[in-house]
Amino acid sequence: MTDLPTPRGKLTPGKDLSGLTWLRVGGPADYLFQPADVQDLADFLKALPKDVAVFPMGVGSNLIVRDGGLRAVVIRMGRGFNHTEIEGNRVRAGAAALDAQVARKAAAAGVDLTFLRTIPGAIGGAVRMNAGCYGSYTADVFVEATAVTREGEIVALTAEDLKFQYRQTELPEGWVIVEAVLQGPSGDPEVLAARMEDQLAKRDATQPTKDRSAGSTFRNPAGFSSTGKADDVHDLKAWKVIDDAGMRGARIGGAQMSEMHSNFMINTGDATAADLENLGEEVRKRVFQNSGIELQWEIMRVGEPSAD
């Protein structure tokens, strides 16, 4: 691969990515870059040859990296990008700040971002994918974000720039979100804390939180926009059409659709990325045959299949 610029942060060649994803599968990245700070990231991207692909990676909670790995520089932010600052009803959070942590800190300060509490991931991914639950979405509380472009410029992004949709935005290729400002309504800290406890209890009772999964596998087919109906009253639920197609508990290799919640795909211990993706495609095929509904992946799949 082309000679890469020397950053202040950590640049690791041939980094195996399986340990960085919640599903624990995937091959190596050409390089893993952990920038020291925003300026380090900007300088690196500016100097990086234009033909080298860049893939920003969060905490890997919504990701399948294929077994052949990624021909790219994977950018993963850690310390230096996990701050949370609260001023009035505005919360400024680094891209690596965990959604749950931001929700807890905001609640303690009397700001209601409680819907983030049970979302597995970090703020950069929440903005990128317009994460949401309980009828609230990141778009509903979004004020602005800061990103570094593939050319190394530091830019401010508005909601108009990102064009929020159901579970997606239009962030240009190779751009990296480094920070977001969110604004939530006021609430009583004790009431907000109790609500989050209820949400956690409900999640743990209905989702396989002890298993290796990546959250919801498929989008709900109704596909409402970011200001659409609450998740709990979607006319069509992905789990329901999966059940109707007889795919609850279905397995390929070490991959299984959870018996507890059939829209959760789990690694039972020895799954490959190919097992998981093949199982997902088999579910999509069966659902389409059964109901004519074409499920869309919510889990992002990236990289190349194994050469074997």
C-alpha cells in the first residue's frame, strides 16, 4: 500500500477488526488509525493519498466486517473524542461518547435525551444513522455536528446538510463526524432516571442483550421518516414478518436469528461474517417469498469476502 502520513495518533497496519465489532467477526483492515485529536485527524486526511479509501468506524455495534477484511484506513476515535459538555439544554458530545453515557449525563443535568439510553453505540454513529427508539430520533434533537472532510477540512454540518431520513443520512464518502450538539427538553432528573431504568428493564426482557448481536438486523418495513410514528406502533415490524416466514431461531453455521427476538441476529460462538450475512440474505429471501416484503438491512456490511 502507498506510504501513509505519520500522525501523532496510533496507526496500526493489518489490524484484525473482529475484536472491535459486537458480533466479533471480520478480517483485517489495511490500517487502523486512532487519531490523537481533531487536528491530527484533519492533517492525516489532508496528507493521505486520494486513492486510499477511508472508513470511519464507531464502537462496531451495528456492523459486519466481512471475513476478507477492509481495503481501507479504518478510523476509530477514542480518548479525545468522548467528551460530554452540557450548557443549558444543549449537550455537546464527542463522536466516541457512548449514547448511554450521554443520556445519563444529560438526565442528571435535567435534559431529556433518554431515548439514547438503550441505543448500543456512540454519538457519531447515532448522527450518521439517525439512531432512535421509543418514537424519538437523533434528528429530533440535532442542532449541528462537526466533521472532517476527506480533504482534511473541518466543517460544520446542519440538519439540511445531513438530510436525515429513517436510519440514514447523506454524509459524503470519507467524511468523519467528530462532534455533535444535541438539544433536549427539560425534565426532572429523578423522573428521567426512572424512565431510563424502565427502558432498560423493557429492553432486557425483550432483547437478547447477553448474546453477541448488532442490535436490529433489518429496518422496520414501514420505514417511517425521522419524524414518523413511534417505533412501538409501526404498522409493520421486521420481527413480525420474520416470524410469519418461519425464520425465528433459523441458523446457518454459528449464526442464528434469536429465539428471544427474531430481528436480532446472534453469533452463537463460532460464526463467520459469511454465516451471518448468508443467514440475513436467507431471511430476506424467505420473507419476500412469504409476504412480498423486501427487508432492508439495518446492520452495515463492509469489506471483502474471504478468499478461501
